[in-house]
Amino acid sequence: MTRHTLNWMALFTAVVLALPGVALADHAMEKNGMLVDHSDMTLYTFDKDTGGKSMCSGECAKNWPPLMVKAGEKAEGKWTQIKRDDGSMQWAYDGKPLYTFVKDKKAGDTMGDGMKDVWHVAKP
């Protein structure tokens, strides 16, 4: 590649990274037909969550850690942020709060899918 081409590629990359919504890549993405967090850990939904409200707190949240919003992350499209009972912010997709599962030890694990018939792998 020429130096001119490399300069344009660098400029294009910088512009793409500056676009709104890039922060979404910091918290979650789609991989192999399911939603995963920034560490490629499987994300789950909980059937008892209704109306964009998390019903998983206390001991539940220890086993099913909520996907928390980090400073500066912005919601876009089907990605929304919900306020938890403690005032912290959690990510939701298509109105469903998202969680990881403590028994998933490595990327791609789906040990929580179907747990107690109320936990399911989150899918786009």
C-alpha cells in the first residue's frame, strides 16, 4: 500500500471511532447468534423481569451479575439503560435487562441457559 492509502485508512479509522454509539462495543456485542459482554461472556435474560425493570437483586445478583453501565456509555437502538433499585444503571436489550452467570467460566459457556426455566441466553 502507498503512504497515501495508509494515511486515508488511519483517518477513516479515527473518524469511525469518534462516531456516536461506538461506546456500545465497550459493554456488549453479538457473537455466534447471542449477546456477549466485552469479555465475550454470554449474556442472559430473566423471565421475571417485566416492564424494563430488573427483579434480580441481592443473592440473585451475586449469581447473575447485571451488565452494568459504565461512565460515558450511551444507549442506542435496541440498547437501553435501566435504573436498578439501588440507583445504579444496567444495560438492557430490547427492553430486557442483561446479566452474566457466575458458573460460566470462559467465553462461550452457556451454563445458565434454561436454568430454572426462567434464564435464557440473550439473542439479538
